[in-house]
Amino acid sequence: MSIQQRRERDRAQRHQLIIDTARELAEAEGWEAVTTRRLAERIEYSQPVLYSHFAGKDAIVAAVAEQGFAELAARLAAAREGAADPSEAFAALAGAYCAFAHANPARYDAMFTMASDLPFGTAESPAALKAAFGELAQVFGQVADGAEAEAFTEVAWASLHGLVTLTRGGRLRPDLRERRLDLLVRRLLKEPPAAG
């Protein structure tokens, strides 16, 4: 390995260490606890080294978000691939989305609730964002009317996001969490309500 290759490898490892440390700190203490000073202390590098990788906290949050979208896309793909039919895929995808959000609250916040300069829904959107939305569109679009597929995907996604956000914020009763998701899926699939 050449010196240049080693430097590039070391730089990539430091870059990932900063992202991982920011995410771990945010998961433990919230995003307000993530500062460049605390990150520099935790990774044992100076703040100038940190700034050589990221312009500031917003750029670090965006990097956490982008990696979150890649992981979400992978989880959604696995849910879709394990389903036998479009209705089962719809329910599995909805469940996987909510499970990801509940298991990764700080990452989810970086992806969806914090201010970000990541472009959504444009040609400039990062590949990970496109992949995650593509998984949603592939499954949700199968049950929508053709001309309405993109709008239906956005409505279904917004509905899932609303459930996640209100549940995490303690605004909805915890004992109805699974029932709410099941009801949402059945209504979006236009299935009749379950008996009892």
C-alpha cells in the first residue's frame, strides 16, 4: 500500500469515525449534545481535523442522515423481498419503516426532522435518498392507481412519518401502536376493517 493510499484510507476512517461518534452521542444524549468540541474530544482529534472533514455540525448531521437513508433503503428492500404479494409487501414495508424509526431515533431525526441542506425529490438528491424513496414507491405504487402512484407514495410515507413522530413524542397511546399501523395499512390497501 502506498503512502497516498494509506493517507486516503486513514482519512476515510476518520471521516466515518466522526459520523459514527456524532450518531452515538446523539442517540445517547440528543442532537443538542453534539458539538464540534465534544466530537473532537471523543474522537481524540483537534477541532481543525474535524473541520477538515466537515464544514460544521449541519454537515455532520447530513452525513448521518445520508447513511441512515442507505440503511433504511436496505431494510425496506429486505422487507419487500421477503413478501409473497403486494399486500404483504405493503404491510412488511410499513412495519420495517416504523421499526427503523423507533430503533434509531437520533438518526431518524437527522433524516427527517432536523434542518438539512440535503435535496429531496430532485435530480441532485443523493443516491441513498433516491434508493429509500424508490423502495417506498415500488411497494406503495403497486397498490395505487397508475397516475396517482407518486402522490399515493408520498401520502403513505407522510402517514407513516406522522405515526412515528406522534408515537415518539408521546402524543399517541402506546398500547395502540400496532393496531394503528395495522389500521393504516388496511385503509391504504382499501381492505375492510378487521372484525372485533
